[in-house]
Amino acid sequence: MCLCVLVVKKVMKIARKQFGMTLVETTVTVAIVSLLAVLATPSIRAYFNALGSPAEVKGAISAAFASARAIAAKEQHYAGVRFQQDPSGKQYMIFIIQDPAIGATFFRAVDGQKPIKLPDNIGVMDLMVRTDHSSPLDVNDREIVVGDLDDTNLTNLDADNRNIYVTDSTAFSIIFSPAGKLVIHDVRVRNRNNNSNSPDDVFNTQVNVTDPVNPVGMFYQDDYAGMGLGREVSRNNFVIYDKVEFKKMNNIQRYDYLFGLERVYTNPYTGTIIQGN
């Protein structure tokens, strides 16, 4: 585990043991954690470049969660990590933060924090999908089923022949409160200016991201319920899977494989990930 994560955990442990903290102590703690958030992200990105196994990825994701908690403490807004694929199918971790100027459920990419690409052979899913593919405002969801994973069923595919349920299940968020506690919170990711002309280079409209002359942005914002991208509640667990093997399987094999994987849960108090059943 990287040094920055160990220090973050130590600081939070000390804070929890105290019955009370003075204003000076609180300020110092937040300053330390905030500094570590800045220092940790480049290290996490470099670490990911050398990873290949689910176990290694799990440790790096845990470090990213520690950075997200530090960002929430520094900015005093809900913040977290968004998992999402780009149009080419590569999955990233994006640091996101609540944008109260737009609304309580709206989140945008954290300024100055570049998305971190997961290894090409590793994917992350929450195994949940939208029940309504007509409105990006609907938050109802359900567990993914066998039929959702069938790529031979054209109703499961978008205009670019991507499985909308896989797109949905690989796009989810882990959110922390300003106090550093994991919370379940409505999330709808948008671009920085919340309009179609935004220069945001992370989340943007489909038109802007796919512009053949001057593309702007890496990921579609949550305006495309038909693709599985819309407002949803944040999560506290997920699975890490082998994307190469997943592509070789039919829908029945995919379902059995995904639900046979270990669930990875997030500790609501420390932000680190723990093994499930």
C-alpha cells in the first residue's frame, strides 16, 4: 500500500479516537489530507500503468477512494470516484465532486485531476442497470439479468453496437461526504458549465465528444438513458472482472461468471475496500 494511503488512514484513525478536536487541530488535519489528495493521484495513475491482476487493481482503487475522501474534506462538498467507459470501451476512474451551483444531485469532474485508465484486461461493474431507458432523470434500477448480457439481441445494443446494459453497469459512482463517510447519494454527472457549449474536457455531450473535427471531452455526461447513462444512486460495492474472458462468453456464461465473482465492498468509515462474501 502506498505511503500516502497509510498516512491518510493514520490521520483519520487518530481523529476518530479523539473525543473532540480544536479548530487548529481540525484545520491541520484537513490541510494534511488535502495535500495528500494532490500528491496521491499521480502515484495512483503510475501504479495503474503497471497493474494487470484484479488483486492489484483492487489495492489501487482503494487508494483512489482515499484521495476522493481527501478531496471531499478539502472542498467541503460530496466527492467520489466515477467508473465509466469512454466511447471506445476503455474504462476509467474519474474524480468527481458535487456542483451545488447546478443542484444537489449534479456532479462534475474535479478540476486538475485527470481520469485514470484501468488496465485494458480489467473491468469493474456494479451489476445494476436502469429500469427506464427513456428518461435520464429516473433513478429506479434493478439487478442485471441473463437477457441483458446477450449481444445477439439487437434491442440490447445502441447505434454503435455496444451493449447498453454493460455500458450502464460499468458506469457508477462511489461517493463520500465532507466528513469522509461513504454515503448513498443521487448522482448525475454533467459538464462544468452544464450546457451544450461547455469546454469541459472530461464529461460532455455526445455531439462534443464524438465531433470528428474538434472533439471536446472524453465521456458522455448523464443525458443518455437509452445508452444506460442517467441519474442514479451511488454504490457501496462492485465486482472486478476479466474483460478478455468476458468478451468470449455467451450471455449465460457471462451471468454465471459475474455473479460468481467476489463482491468488493467499501468500508463506510475508512473508505478502504473490503472483501465480500
